[in-house]
Amino acid sequence: MSIADNVARIRAEMAAAARAAGKDPAAITLVAASKMNDAARVREAIAAGVDVCGENRVQEMLEKQAQGAYEGAPLHFIGHLQKNKVKQVVGLASLIHGVDSLALLEVIDRCAEKRGLTQDVLLEVNIGAEESKSGFAPEEIPAALSSAAAFSHIRVRGLMCIPPAGRSEEENRLFFTKMNKLFVDNSGKKYDNVSMDFLSMGMSADFACAIACGSNMVRVGSAIFGPRPYQKQET
Ligand SMILES: *Cc1c(COP(=O)(O)O)cnc(C)c1O
């Protein structure tokens, strides 16, 4: 299967899931999670019609950016962002998905202020309460959204999560449902510098389920590009 075939198939599955949930398929953003795929393959995905490119590693993103990989599509940073790499990402990525602490929010705000821009971000929720994962606990989200008022060069555009790996479909659905409730509950309130537009959840194995549960932004990697090298080794 070519990248174009994969994108066409995923788009069809996304559209079916959106319609079943009573939503306009055009309202769901497809982010191509392109880690470990080179610039030529990223360009192929853009030509095939993905909405956005998403990268996990700052160094890899800068290298591929220098090769013109992202021309024609917006770029999102979807990985874990370290504070000492914020400078390299602010202004380059139009949306930073995984903001997992107020301290990181503050560093991004200061950097955006220096550059004279406003940086869009999503808050990451540790929806499975995993010790190994960073992110806000669901009950911390209202306070985190209130804090955004202090950061005038940030706009919080919504929430993202990566549910625990290897759980049953049913458990996964519960995590997505819980995320959607958190998103909807907090969308009803007015916070300064917050506009709850995006709920980023769903990957190759579960994007249709995520859309059924309310996601409007899916991050799909291996279903578009094929297995990554380390995934090949695993099997
Ligand atoms: C790699 C990655 C994805 C895509 O994973 P697949 O299972 O290959 O679709 C999505 N989100 C994040 C944050 C990732 O790191």
C-alpha cells in the first residue's frame, strides 16, 4: 500500500466515524505523525492530503524542516517538549500538543513574548493516571485553564491525551469518553487566553473510536507510513 492509498483509506474511515457521531467529516483534522519518516515521505503524505504534519523530536523536525519537508502543510509539535528546547519550537510549530505543566507553559509564554507572537498549545491530560507519564490530572485542568490568563502570549486551544498502551478496546473507549467529558465541561466556561477548539486523541489503532467519542484531531503515524523501524523489530 502506498502512502496515498493509506491516507485515502484513513480519510474514508474518519468520515464514516464522523458521520456516525453526527459530525461533519471536514471538522476532523488529520495530523500525520511522521517521526522516523524522511522528508520525501512527509512530502508524499502532504501531497496525499493530510491536514497537518506532527513531529515528536525537535532535532529531527529541524533537519526535515531544513529539507523543505513541511512545505504546503502546517506543522505541529506532538512530542514531549523539554524546557531547554522551547526556543526551537515556538513560532515554528503552529500548535504544541503536549504541554504538561504550568512551568512549561510559562517558558513558552516568555519565549513567544520575546518573538512578538502568540503560541497555540494544547494541555496534555494524563488520562490513565500513569506514573510513567507526565501531564495534568483531569481534576487539575480547570485551575490550569484559569492560569492561562497570566500568559498573554499563549492561547490554549484544547486538550490532548495518549491513553495507556495495551488496554482493551473497552477500557480505551472509557478513557476517550472521560477526556471528551472533561473537554466539553471546560468548554462551557470562559477563561482568558483559552479557546477550547481541539480535542487531540486517537492514533493508528484507535482513531475511529476516538472520533466516535468526540475527538476532532487524530494523530496517525504507522497507518499512514507503515511500521517504524523499531516496530518492525518488535514483530
Ligand atoms: C507516534 C505518535 C503517534 C502516532 O502513533 P501511531 O500508532 O503510529 O499512529 C501519535 N501521537 C503521538 C504523540 C506519537 O508520538
